[in-house]
Amino acid sequence: MSIGGNIEYIKKVKDEAARRSGRTGDDVLLVAVTKLHSTEEINEAISCGITDIGENKVQEIMDKYERVNPVRWHLIGHLQTNKVKYIIDKVSMIHSVDSLKLAQEINKRAQQHDLTMDILIQVNSAMEESKFGITTEETGQMIEDILNTCPNINIRGLMCIAPFEDDPEDAREYFAEVKKLYDEYGRIEHPRLDFKYLSMGMSNDFEVAIEEGSNLIRVGTSIFGARDYSKKMG
């Protein structure tokens, strides 16, 4: 199937999952994950209605930025503090904030560019050693610390990556746990805390994630096909 055909199919599945959770498809944002995919493929996806793309690595944003048609960029992969300066004026949101140190660097660079950066706090609800993110118990303190020390950051919600499971149903409990945190901390009233996004779900498990309350899914393989890790795409 073509990129356009894949997008239409994903949107249909997304809409059906949203309806099962008492919402509409418009309530769930589809972010196309473009890691290792070419600018030609990305622009084709944009022409087929994709409005938001997610990159895992700073270098790929730098390589592709000028050659990709107008779109909202998201940094969804692990972000090192020494690379924040390269993308602070290019992305609309950083999904993967997993330490106060990183948040403070984002705040510093945002101040230098006279902007306020939207972020999500990455929660590792499964406590997988292979994945980044804070524990569920650390979430409240992280929110408080960022609000107290980072005036150029808006906290827009939470993000998680569930363990890859052969049966997506096995990931449901991890999504449900982060949804509870999202509901709990989203009730806090603060001018720089405005929970709008719960970023959960990828190609293999986004239906379950939506059923558990996700309103932002990050889908790459199901749109573009399998990645070729033997070459670096520009």
C-alpha cells in the first residue's frame, strides 16, 4: 500500500479506537515518525494530510529541516542537554523530558530565543532499564520542580513508551497507569501547566493506547514501512 493509503487506513483504525473510548478521531493527533525516512517520503506524507512529524534524533532534524514542507516538528527521542540548542527554535514540542537538568537546559535555550517551549514529561511506567523516563512516583516532584525553576517551559502533558509486546493487550496496564497520572496532575491549576497531550501508542499498540486514553499517537512503520538501518536517510 502507498504512504497515502497507509495514512488513510491508520486514520480509520484510529477513529474506530477513539469511538470505542467515547471520543472522535479528531480528538487523537497522529504524529508521523520519520526516523531514517527520506525527505521525499516525508513530503509525500505531508501532501496526504500529515500535519505533525516526530524525529528521534537531533541530527536528523538538522539534516531534513530545510527540505521538508511546512509541518509541526516534534522531538520524540532521548535528548541530550548539549544538543538542545540546535533544535530549540525548530520543534513545536519536546516529548522526552526525563530530568530536571534537561528541562533547565531547554528553559535556558528557550529564554535565549525569547520563546516558551511546550514539553511532555516522559514516564517509564514499566520501569524498563532499556528505556528512558522517570518513574510514576517521581512525576509529581518533576512537575513541581519544572514549574518552580523553568519559566520558559509549558508542561503540556505526559509521554510513555510501553514495552514491545507480541500481544498489544499486554501493554494496556502501562498505558492505564500513565493515564491515571495524566488525570491526577492535569487537575492542577497553574498558568504553565496545561495538560493537552497524552502521548502514548506506536504502530504495534496505538489502538490499545487510544482505548486507554491516549490523544497523541506516534506512528512510523505503519505509514512508511520498515526502516533500513543500514543507511542514514537525509
